[in-house]
Amino acid sequence: MANLDRAIGFYAGALSFVPSDDAKSPEIALRLGQEIIELVQHAGRRVPRDSRSNDRWFQHLAIAVSDIDRAYAVVRREAATPVSAGP
């Protein structure tokens, strides 16, 4: 549960998501505007160190922002690990 708690803290702190009651499963649902994400604890393999954002297996979430440099600085302060060299 520690990783799930950490993920909840990141999405809430760095990305301004708020808790939602709209989960379709017993997992955690978070809302940003009209969008909802569900966070699920996964015990599989770790992400390979040489991963790239255009790898076919890679799943991502895109959030439109008005200032990408500011947004990138905020998520880096929240200890996000980038999968590419920068925005």
C-alpha cells in the first residue's frame, strides 16, 4: 500500500487531483476537472531503466497545461522520475 499512498500523494500534490467516489473497482479514484483516474497497486516488474515515452508498452496520461516549464518543475519537485530527457 505504500506505493499506492505515494502515488495518491503525488497526483494530489503535484497535479491537483482530488479524491472521487466514482471508482469502478475497489481501488482509488482521483478527479481532475471532468477526468477520473483509478490508481491500482501493481506487483509486477519494475519499469526498465532505459525506458522511453514512445515504447510500445508504455502507458501514459496527458494533462494540458499553459506553462510546460512550470508544470515540469512542479512535478520534478514532487520527485517524479522522468521517462524522457525533458518536456
